[in-house]
Amino acid sequence: QGELLHDDKKAMHILTKDLKWKPQLQKFQWFQKAVWMDQKKMYTVEELTALAAEYVTRNDELIADAIHAATIGGGKGKLAPTSSAWQKLKVREAEESDFAAGGLVIPDMIYPKVVRAVNDWRTGNVDQMHTIRTGKYGKEGQIPVLYETTKK
């Protein structure tokens, strides 16, 4: 009976292991696609900072469309807290804050070895993801402000 309980815990761990890493997995997948499209061997700090800014603003169009839709028919333009656009807005605000403080953690692709590792990463593999070197990037004032559309 005690062994069955252990097996249940093990099965639950396997099922939920990737859930806590889901945001990080999605971030790595985004950067992997960028590397595949760019076909670069390495990036400069400026290019990587610009790529990080592009990552932070990846959902801006969807958020702006949702806010615009919320104003149609006399609405106040507030998003429902359960909507995916609201959740993306909250993630964007947190990432924007990290980026402005120079602390958005992304794959450190100024090194050719890291670019190769991101390229070769089996998408979704949490254990392999942990072997990829990361760095903190960002800069105050480099991301276009979304607040003009959201804070009226």
C-alpha cells in the first residue's frame, strides 16, 4: 500500500513537472524560432537586447485589439481578468519591468556555443533546457510603451 502511494506521487510529479517550467519553455521556444529564422552563429549585445525587446512586445497587437474590442459599444476598455489578453498584458508588464531593469533572463546567445545549444534543443525538453546558458538583458526606454493604449 505504501508503494502504491509512492507510485502515485511519482506519476503526479511527472505530470506536473513541466507545468512550473511552462513560461520558461515558451520563452526558449520563441528564441529558438528566432534563431532558426535569423540563421546567425552568434549575436552582439545590441542585437540580443533588441531581440529581447521584440520578445517582450510579441503580444502587443493582440492586447491592443482586445482593448479596442472592449471599448466598442461604450465599454471602458477594461479586460476581464480571466481573458487570455488580460493575462498576456500582466505577463508583458512583468517582462517590461524586468527588461527596463536590465534583468530579463534569456538564452545568452552572444556565445556561438549557446546559439548552437538553442538551435539543437529538443523543443519542450525541460532537462535539456537547464543546460543552456542564460543571461540578463534589457535597458530602460528601449521598449515602445503600451500604456498609451491601456491606461486611458
